[in-house]
Amino acid sequence: MIQTEIQRKALARTLNETKSKGFSYLKFITAVDYPDHVQVIYMFANLQTAETLNLELKLHKTDDDLWIDSIVKEFPSANWYERELSEMFGIKVMGRSAKRLLLENWNGTEYPLRKEFVWGNEYKKVE
């Protein structure tokens, strides 16, 4: 497995390089919540060589920094993963056209996979 940390401004260029090297299959996108930042992880596979490539993007936990650009145009399967990042981690995904929610009763202010989330509290959908 190849693991590389990238900068947000280099994401589009890195994705093009990734595809040109044969890593054209997006396996998943996820995130890990740390005390001071959220790490977004993109995992790609090269179906010819069976290699995997992880691209990691570090976002600092400030309201202005928790965002990424959508990669749905390059990788259509990113749609569900980007929705999950948005609703579960509070990461804004710029350039997304689909606004349908994964969580039916989600109120848009609490993020279940963040450290600050209090389990057991019922949240009410904001109408």
C-alpha cells in the first residue's frame, strides 16, 4: 500500500496523476477525527497490479477549514462517501449538486462520528 499526504489545493492535480498511474478505482473515502484536526482518507486501487494508494488530506478544526472539493465528476462513486463526510463529520463538500440526506432525521448541526458528539441524545429534525 502506498500512502501519501496531500494538500487541498493539489487535490485535482493529484487525482489526475493518480488516474494516469493506473489507480482508477475509488475504493472509499472516509475520515478520522483527531483532537485538533480531521484527516480525510481517499483509497484508490490499481486493478491491473492489485496495489492500493491512500491519499490523506489534513483539515484543521476551524469552521473555515473543514471543507473539501467534490470529486464526483472524476469518480462518480464518491457521491455516497461525500454525503457521509458531510453528515457524519461536518465536512463541507464544495461543488456537490445532490442535497439528499443519508440520515432521515438529521438536524444538520450534530455529527455522529466526531469526538464531541454525545451519544444517547435524541435529535429533532429542523424543519
